[in-house]
Amino acid sequence: MIYMVESIGLLPVFLVTIAVVLLLIPLICKSRHCTNYVNYIAISSSAVAVIVSFTILLHVVNNGVTTYFLGGFRPPLGIVYTVDTLSALLGFLSMTILLFTVLYSTWFIVSKWNYLYYSLLFLMATGSIGCFYTGDIFNLFVALELLTLSSYGLVAFYRDNPRAITAALRYAISGTIVTSLYFFSVLLIYSAFGTLNMADIALKTRDPIAQTPFSHTVPGDIVFASKIALSIMVWVFLFKSAILPMGFAWQPQVYAEAPVPIVAGFTAIADSVGLYLFMRIFNTVFGGDIIPALSSFRTTLFNFIQVVASVSALTSALLMTVERDVKKFIAYSTISQFSLAFLGISLDNNYGLTSAILLIISNTLGDAILFYISGVAIAGCGRSVICLATVRNNKYALLSLVTAVLNLFGIIPVLVGFWAKALLVLAGIERSIIFPIAVLVTSGITAIGYFRLLHISITSRVVLRDDRRLRNTIIPLFLVLVLAVMAIILGLCFALYEQFREFILSISIELTSNYREYIDKTLQS
């Protein structure tokens, strides 16, 4: 029990330590085998991270919300990690994709600078875990900074490519502005609430006269400060998850120029952070039963998000139908899927939240398959969608590609993507007939893009160039098969096993209704 609580705090430390160790390898090792040593360390370390995050998930499922306070200082004075089922699940998903990214990178990345590459990757994973686990809005800012700064470096890894540098600069400039705005919102909340702890803020949004140790009662106007802060945070979360109009400022260019393994990992490790924070802030901290003055403003923001998310989903779906660059195609697909997830959250019911969680999972699996197959195509031909014909003669790769497309489209009940879309339609029906229509229209338009991709992959012919990576494609083929099987297993489990279905649904119920446990276990820890 004590070990499991300690592992929550040790996981980010472990990831940072590995990042530092990888930087020291060239100083210690001078032989030509150093690159292999770096690969071995990265693989073994990411595997350990997966195991630790999975044990944390099991612990939270069996024991409820778990807290770990850094430095021994109890909240709200000290920084605390507060892990519930949602944060533990997304943390495990993030670490799983970290392992897959490392494995794929050992095949795809051919560079003497691989130690820098893996170091930045582990720093990005550290920031991701920090965002998922933290219960402190300022510590969240620190984790976001670590996540974004390492992302900029990874996007610019191909520093001889001017387009990669341009994409990284665009991402860095817009990201710096957005994170600065988040920091300003943190200052506003602190000035009004007198605390940075999420549980403490959550308590006082529901009972402004409540007193807690150190922070006592609220010292300022929480209504005015919260309205400004939440308005800013919404744009921050939209940017992190690349929703229109914020996403079009960076994501297509970043996805096009960053290394394939990195963009495959972005969905779970980086981009899903915006969705998670939107769920956390607007349910646990500023949930539906907050004081009336804030509750009405929260509803207004949700109405705004519903419009933005619907327009974003439709726009990106239309762009999918004409895009010829395979990496940009996947970028627009991601924007469309995450826009639907934002729509689900803003519908403010349990079905909507559950659909958002499933959309994160299904899009993570589908994106990874598409990018891993695209990596083979890029090595053999180029970035054009036509180059996906590179894998047409490999039945396992082609089967995985079909699985990914059907999963993202959400039409086959044996795939997890179907249940994500089905729950989103049910969530929309509870609010208005407009929302299920928007979901179905968006899905229909994306189907044009997805099946166009499949048609080109099956019918086109390409001339392969000589690339030594194509001599052995066991690693990418193994990974896409595993991911395809995972999508099928999750879909079948949701369809056939009531216990699994109830577990997924309970995550959203815990998020919306059991905020009291989150508050009590944090402040009374």
C-alpha cells in the first residue's frame, strides 16, 4: 500500500532521471555500440514506466482516489499528486504509447543524436504524467511547460529541414503565448481563492465560506476571477488538443514535419492533455453544483464549446477529403476526433464524458497504426497518400490499416471507436437532436476521407526506393498488429462484458458525482 502511494511520486522522478542518464551516455561511452546502449536503456525504462503506471491504475481502481504529497508538506500548503481512475487510466495509456514510440523509434530513427531524441521523449512523458497526476494548478503549469518545451525540441529534431524548424518555431511561439495565458489564469485564481490546490478550490467553488488549514476562507471575489480564468483556460485547452481555430495554427505543420514516432505518440502523451484538463477543471474543480453565479457561466462556456467543437469537427473532416499529405491527413483526422470529444464533454452528461474517454483511447490506437504504417510508406516512397500502397502486398499491414480506418470511422461494433461514437450520439440526444445530426454528418464526411485513403492504398502502384529500413519491418508490423488487436479486444469487451462496460461508465460518474471523495482524500490526507 505504502509502496503504491510512493510510486505515484517516483514515476515522474524516474522518467526525468532516465532523460538525464541518456544525455550522459555519450560522455561515458565512446564506442560505436553506444547507439545500441541508448536503445536498450530507452526500451527497458519505458517498459518499467508501463508496469508502474499499470500497478498505479490497479491500486486506484481497488482503493479509490490516492494522494501523494511532495516533500512531506500536506495540502493545501504543499504540492500534491491526486490520482483517480481517469488520471490513472490516461497515465497508463500515455506510458504504453511511450513504450510503443520507443520501440518504433529503434527501427525508424537513424541518427547519432538518438540520445538527445530519447531524452526529449522521456521529458515529454514526464510532463504528460505530471499533468495527469497533479492536484495543483501551479504544478500543472510547470508540467505543461516541460511537456511543451520538450515537444518543441522533438518537432525540430530534423534540424537540417527548414520546414521542421519553421513548424517548431510556430508551435513554440503560439505555445508560449498560450501557456503564459494559463499562468495568468493561475494568478487570478490564487488571488481570489488564496490556494492553488485543486481540491481546495473545488471545495470553495461549492462553499465559499468553507475554511481549510493555511488557506482559510476565500480572500477575493471568486466569481469575477473565476469567470476570467475559466475563459482563458478554455482557449488553452483548445490549443493543447488542436481544436479549431487554435489547432490550425500548429498541428498540421507539426504533424507533417516531426519524426513519425513522435507524432504517433503525440495523441496520448501530449494532445490528450487538453481534453483531460478540460474534464478535470470543469467537472472536479468547477463542477455542475458550484455556486449559481458560476454555474450559469459554466453553462454559457459549454454552449460556446459545443459550437466551436462542431465547426472544428466538420471543417477538419472536409479537409481530410482533399488532403494528399498522409501526415497532414492524420492530423486533420485527429482534430476531428478530438473536436467530437470536446463536444461530448460540453454536453455535460455521463454518456458524453464516457464517449470522450473512449474517443481518446480509440484515436490513440487508430492514429498510432496509421502513423506506423505511414512510416514504412515514407521510408519506401514518400509522404503522399499514394505511398501507402507500399504496404499493399503485406496482408498484416493492410489488415491493420483497415482496422484503424474502421475504428476511427466508428462503424463496426467490434471496435472501440464504434462505442465512442454511439455514446456520443446518445449524449447528444439527451440535449438536442442537433448534436447527433452533427456527429453523424461529421462521421459521414470523415468516411469519405478514410475510404479514399483505403482505396488509394489498395489500388495504387508505387516504385520503392532503396532504404535499409525496409529490409526488416518486423518491428512496425508487430506494433500495428498489437494495436489493431487492442482496438478489437476493447470493442468486444465493451460489447460483451457488462462489468467492463460499467467500469468505463463509472469513470465519468466518479468525475461528475464523486468530487467529494477527491476533496476529502486530498485535504484529509
